[in-house]
Amino acid sequence: MRVVRCKLERRQAIVEIGLQKFIPWAQNLQSQDAVTAFPVNRYRALIDTGAQRTCLSRSTIAIENLSSHSKRAIQNVHNQQLHRLYFINLGFVCEIERPDGGENDISYYAMETPCEVINIADNEYFDAILGMDILEQFDFRFQKTGEFLLQIP
């Protein structure tokens, strides 16, 4: 079973995610001898079951050099605001539990389809918010130890 593990920090569930810029058009698909690298940058994401949508901070969007595909008025906790929309490839750094009880293996799980995210203001605690648009695809639970588990299908 693959699981993403994280600890509660300041009563917030923070998980390590990976992002890649989504490129919707086909590149040159000819056979190549060299392997093409697709780097994955790691970021800290807040698990927020009260958020309907996944969000990225403005600084994360700038670092990834993401291009907005549109704008939409979106209701947040306080009011309705205009947000830019972006497509990204999202994934998780996860542990694979070994049935023999040995040390867990670390891997990266990339979601099969790109996800649409909105921009949010920068803050010092996390780079992204994982909303229910992503979380509803996984089983997750909190443990008494303060550890949080997100089970990867």
C-alpha cells in the first residue's frame, strides 16, 4: 500500500507535493536516444477539507512560470474574488510500506490527469492548498500520534 505521511504542524496537516508545468500540446514525438527529463519541484501543501478547489501561492506560480488560461470569480471564506486559473501536473512524495516490515521505500506518485488550480496570496507556512477536488480521490486519516496518512490507490 502506498501512503503519503505527514505530521501536523501548528495543528495544520502539511504534505509534500510535486508540481510540473502542464503542457497541453504535443511535442516532437520522434524516437530519441536521449531520455527527456521532466523535473518535479517539491512544495508544502496544506490539507484543507473545507476548500473546494486546490490553490497555489503566487510565488509558486511564478517559480513554475505557469501561464493562466482564464479568470473566474470564485467565492472564498470572506467574499467573491476574481482568480486566475492554471493547469498543472500534481503528484505526491509517498512511502511504500513493505509487507516484511522492512524500511519503507520512497517514491513519487503523479496523478493521472492534470488538475486546475487557482492563485492565492503568499504566506510563510505553505505553498499550496489541497482542496476536495483532489482529496476526494484518496482515503485519508489522522492518527493519535499526530501523523496524517493519505492512501494512494
